[in-house]
Amino acid sequence: MKLNMIIVDGFSVGPQLYNRIVEHYNPTLCPTGQALRSLLDRIVTDVFLINTNLLGMSGYDTCRMIRSNPYYAKVPIVFLANGISLDEKLYGYQSGGNAFIDLNDDADIFLHKLQIEVNNHLAHEPSRQHQRSRLSLADAEKDSWNALASHLSPILASADPEELAGRVIGGCEGFNLSNSVMFYLPTGSKYYSPTDHGQSSSEYKMLLEAKQGGDIIAMGKKLIFNSSHCNLLVRDKNQTILQTPHLASMMRILLRMASEKINGFVLPSPNRETAVDHNTINMGII
């Protein structure tokens, strides 16, 4: 698996060297330190390459900025320079850098030196590798939610309430995103479960006809209806409560996509407050 790399360099890493870097890393080019500032909280990288001669914020000040972010306190930072003096090295190490590579080096020598620095760092940072594994798992779960969204989009376009309820329940069984799910339901919420001998199905139809509705949340073998706004908590296999507001947002988007075909759903206003009836909490535990 290729490591992620951010290259902070306005001009010296030309196409030839860049193409060689792509063979071994997933690089992101950033022209200045100021531009990098806005990216640090939105991207994940394993190594920084920083030109010492940047426009605006210097390479050394850029390094200090990176080190001020706790997440990147120990990520390797390699400086690029045309000729490297002892004073430059001292200044670079004081600012938080790990190594220098001369841009005048042949591309093969350049990559070899870079790989040595990265390997030396990763050998002493097993926790970093563990963190990357956790991020990969998080990405995988995000992909699962996206797959769920894609799966539910055409299902929600069905106009038949019985068919819609049954297909959503069946469709969600294949998504093993968590061991159990708990829903905090606002007062007046209705829910569907195949164990209710059809009673909830009638409530479902009444909900459509009365144009109450709002958010639909489906997981496992339950379909949850909320009369106003959804407060959702998902439990993982260790019974840790994980807040997932993005799921509620995703389902609202899906409902908006299907609203023209499902007559009867009125989406709640974002400003409406949710009243939570704690007596209904246990109904939502799968």
C-alpha cells in the first residue's frame, strides 16, 4: 500500500521527479505554506516534503506550523533544498524537520534517501501504523454507509407502503455495520417491525396518509419513523455509543430525492426542536 505524501513546493519538483514519486507514494501538491494551512485538518498524510525556499511562509515556518498540529507531531518532515549548508540543517532540525535531501541529486538517489528516512521513522512508530489501520477501517465503514445510501435510494421511490417497508427491512439485513442499534425516538414516533403482526404496517400507512412522517431510519430489522428530527445513536460490537449525525443527514437527502414519488412525506424544518420521550427508547433496541 502506497503511503500518502504532501509536497509543499511551488516550482522545484518538476514533472520528471514528480512522476517518479507517484510510482511509490500518493502525493498531494501544495504550492505554499499558507495553502497547506487550510488542508491540514482535511487530509491525512504519512510524510511531508517541504522546499526550504517557499514564497511567503518559509519552509521552516511551514514545518513549525505542521508540528503545532498534535496529529502531525511525529510525522516525518523532509526538507528539499538546492545545496545544503550546516546552518540550514541546524535551522531545519530546530524547526522540527527530520532530514534534508538535495534537489540536485539524481531521481533514483533522491527516492532512495527518501525511502530510508520514511522507513526509519515507521520502524520507530508502530502506533502510527495502527492509526493508519484504524483510519482504513473508518473509510471502509464510510463506504458501507455509502453503499446503504445507494441501495435505499431506489427503494424509497416505491409508492406502495407495504412493499416499501418490506424491501427496506430486507435490504438492510445485508449491511453488517454494527452488532446492535439503539434509536432515541422523539415523542409520537412510530416504528415498523415484522414481529408486530402487521400492526405497525397499518401505522405506517396511516403515517403516509396523514402526511406526518419526516425522517426514515432503517437498520437491521427495524424501520424507524420520526415525527420531527431524528436523534440516533449506534452501538458498536463493544456496546460503545457512537453518535452518527451523518446518517440522519444522509437519510434526509434520500427522502428529498424520493419525495416527489412518495406522496405524503413532509420533511421537518431544521429549526424544529426534538422532544425525546425516554419511555420509547427501548423500543428501538435490536
